[in-house]
Amino acid sequence: MTAALIATAIVVVALLWETMLPWIERRLAGLRARREARSIGVPAYDPGRERRAEQRARELLRSCVNDEEWEMYRDLGFIRVWGGQAGGPEEGWDLGGAPYAYLIYPHKPIVAYLPQTGQLLNEYCVEFPDETRPFGSARLPDSDDALAKWMALKGDEQRLIGQANLHLPGRQIDPRKVQRDLWRLRQWERTRLERLARTPREASGSGQT
Amino acid sequence: MKFLRMRPGHGEQLIAEGDPEVAEDEQRLVDEFRRQLDAGMWAAVPVTSEAGRREAAMVHDFGQIPRDTERVIFFPRAAGGGR
């Protein structure tokens, strides 16, 4: 009886060890990375600092984009920007005059699509790494990343698209999620238009949208 | 005119400020502009179109910045990601 219990315990411990091993390795790697970062003078990760940075970034974003775009980002988590090239996002394309647009997600690829049909065109993977790494990370706050994409698309769409790595839809963002987001965007726009129609004063005050 | 720079862990940082109509300030702004671009930054100016829409213009030279601009925003240049 005792031997059976001991054998069972050994099996349980062995199984637990196998299960826990990857988790333990990840924790140890994290500890090692933090120790190395501290040894070269990089400040420790501070969630409060990151939250304050994100708050500042949101204020900057809000002050730069149109009211509609800000509300879209606040409510849905992404911004739609209309494409400005004649034929399509890239040279040599011909969409037959159909308008196209981009969805800007923070720290995710920019997704190009056709608003009329909902067809996804491409993912443009682009980053804005700050190699000075002031706090050990090259990653801008989420809203700064979204604003950088917005400004670069508005200011020089071809240049940004030219810098990006091009992938077919679905490489990083699940196409079902994008389709869901497009549906949410349509619902959101309808609700917003209804609200603006009910409050003409508010509508006249949002001439930037 | 304010120069703002996006930074990880900070949000935007004020890196220079001055009146471009004052020669001394202008030179300081020109120097800082060059320094940021040499450090690999892109510079954008928030603008408002004639229709009243907010847009952005990328600037590659100090002379391209409209004189009445209040803010120039610097951010790291784009690089392809997700490989």
C-alpha cells in the first residue's frame, strides 16, 4: 500500500515537473533579463510610468486627429484612414477607382481594405523603434504608435507603405477579427450619425469629421 | 514653436521651444531639427486643411515648416516589422 502511494506520488511529481518546467524556465529567464538590465543601468519596468506615458500619448493623439477619429480610437481601439493614392495602396495597383482605407491598430500591422465590399487587401507591418531605449524598451506607448502611423499615412502614404513589410491578410491579425471590427465600425458610425442628427449643435461643432 | 518627441516610457517630451521670428531662437530650432533628423527621427507637422480637417505633413527640412506652426512632432522612423 505504502509502496503504491510512493509510486503514485513520484509519478505525480514527475508529471508536475514536466508541466511546470517551461513556466519555471520563463520565470528564470525573466529574472536574468531584469538582473542584466539593472546591471547596465536600465531602470526597472514601472507600470505607473507606462500608464502615465500612455495617458500623455492619448492626449497628444486627441489633439492631432479629427474628432471622429479620436472617438473611433477611444470607442473601438483603432482608427480608419482613407487611402489617398489613385490606383491603390501600392504602385502598379488599379482598384478601378474604388476607394480603399486602412485600419490603424496600435502595435499591430496596418490593414488595407475595400470599404465597399469589406475585402481585405494586405497587412503592412511597420514599427517605429526608438533605439535610444530610454527605459530599456524601444516600444512607443500604444497611442503614440497609432499617432505615428496616422501622421505618416496622412503625410506620406507611399513612403510609409514602402517601408512596411507586406503580408497577405491574416499573417498577424485574424481576418475574422478585422471583419468583426469593420462590422463594429459600421454600427458605430450609424449610431454616431443618429446621435449627431439628434443634436445639430454638436454636429455643427464637429466640422473636422 | 514647440518641438515634441515621442519616447518610450514618456509619451511626448518637449525638446525645444522658441520663436522662429527671433534669429537666435530660429538657429536653435534649426540645429535641433537637424539633430533629430540625423538621429533617425521623422518629423511631422499637424495641419488643418481648407475644409477644416486635421491632417499631417511630413517635413524633411526646417524651411518646410509653416512659420505659424505651433508643434513639430518627431518620432522614430518607420521600419518593416513582423517578419
